[in-house]
Amino acid sequence: MNAAFWAGRRVFITGHTGFKGGWLALWLTELGATVSGYALQPPTDPNLFTLTRLDQRLADHRLQDVRDADALACALAANAPEVVFHLAAQPLVRDSYRSPVETYAINVMGTVNLLEAVRHCASVRSVVVVTSDKCYGNQEWVWPYRETDALGGHDPYASSKGCAELVTATYRHSFLAAAGIQVASARAGNVIGGGDWGTDRLIPDFFRALVAGQAVSIRSPQAIRPWQHVLEPLSGYLLLAEHLHRQCDACAEAWNFGPAETDARAVSWIMDYLCAKTPGAFWKQDLAPQPHETAILKVDSTKATNRLGWQRRWGLDAALDRTLAWHHAWRQGQDMQRVSLAQIRDYHAITIEP
């Protein structure tokens, strides 16, 4: 990743008040980019956006909905970005069962609205649409999914992300490529890190139970997921955007940014690791009936490694340790902007051996 590329670069992020979007916006401002954000209010209290005082680092901060096509188009035009990252989403499987119409409206039509606005914004040169590793038609097999595997989705969330992939490909082929706008989609694993208080997420549930002095209630302890620190896929998104900006036609397609296959671990392994490091923490299995969720999921990032030169920097142990350290610092009342930027700098400073 070329830090000099981002200095003074105008960047527009949807979903900047969320967990991944907040870390991305913070990182870009640290690189010297001029960052504009478009999102709803932060989804939880506390939240990364507020604790890091991210609004003070942004050129423009708009609390609006991606379902509002006119407002989104106006925001894009007003900020005239060169690079766009689309992260705004309804991100939870179980919420998609409760609110399927809202999930499709945000994840599918929100993507349509963003790409339609990009289509009419002359300044934009590259777009990264962030979807999910759950966009694949999951066969519950042990092999990691590659970008050429079929899209699908058992639950409304997964299928909405598959739909967002199709929307992205259609806009690329029908409108944006001819206009010189390079568009790619990015599929990450299960991200963890400091500042995530989302509902129905394993690590936030762990910290909530710890504060309450209760056992962490786990639905599917044997479910296997591709765990990675949030900075890992974000580094891939940034690298991909750089390649797109250089008008790399071959980069305008779908990309996986996942952990090493050895870091695809069962939920029970994650809980055992965290509990061993945290006095007073313990977990139990929730035996109540649950809606269907994928039992095993892995993604293959060979293409990103070979063609973009993307390299992982933090393995699963390091990711969990950094997450614990971030939340420990927060409980101690430390300056979380400083703590977060220090983790970004530590990540960025690691030298990857060829």
C-alpha cells in the first residue's frame, strides 16, 4: 500500500459511523486523505465513531440513509470524490430474518443508489463495493470459496449480499466501465477488533457478558468462521482502490480478503482463547432453537495475494490480543483515538518478508 497515494486524495465512504467504516475512515485520515462520510447515526452506544472523535477528522459528515437516492447523489456531487468505498449495510443474519424487506432495501437498493450516483458524478475514478463472504452459495464444504464460485444465500442477509454483487457487476458492465470508472467488489471474513459493540456478534457479546459478570451465551460453538482483525481486509480494500485508480481493468472484479486457512476456527476455540486471557470470563451454549446459519465458511484469498500483492500481517492470536488490548484501554479511560491510531500505525509498520 502506497501511503503517498492517499495524501490529499478525496474519498467518500458510506457507512463511516459503523465498525468497519469507522476504522477505514480513521485510517484514511491518518494517511492524509480528505474523507467525507455518509451514514446513519452510530448503531450502538458506546461506539467507535464517537470514542475516536472521528467527526472532527472528516471534511464532511452526513447522517443520511443510502435508501434516499437523492440525498446520496447530492452528497456525492457536493464532495466530488475520486475514490468511493461503499460499506453501508444491514450487517446481521438474524436481523435479516426479522426484517427481510429492510435488509434487501438497504443492501441491494442502497448499492443501486450508490452506483447510480457514481454514474452521474464526473470526479469518481474508482469504487470498492464491500459485500460479504456470505454472498457465496454455501455448500457447507471444508474448502475455501474462491471468487469464481457461485453466489447464493440461504438467509435474507446472505442473499442480499449476493444480489449486491450482481448489481455491482451489472453497473460495471452496463455503465461504469465505459465511463472510465473502475468498480470492484470485496468479500472479507468475520472481522474483529476494538470498538465493535454490535448486537448478535461474538466478540461484542463476550465483552457485554464480561461487564455483566455473566456467562457468554453461544448459539453454535462448533461453527467455523474465517476470523481476522478488521485492519486486514481494510488494507486489502485500500490496496484494491489504488490499483483501480491506476485504471487496472483486470482489477475491476470480485476479490476475497480473508485470513489464512489455519485461522478459520470454531466459535468454541475463540471463546476458550478469550476466556483463558480474561479472568472471570466463561461461556455456555444456548440450547434454544435458532434460525439457520452457516456451519462452516472459509474464503480463498490467493488471487489477492498473487495479483495485488496483498499480504496478511496479523494472525488470529494477534487479532484477538489487539482486540482485548483495545477494550482494556477503553475500560481504563484512555484516549481511544490515540489507542486506535497507534494500532493502525503498528499494523502499517510491519515489514512483510518476500
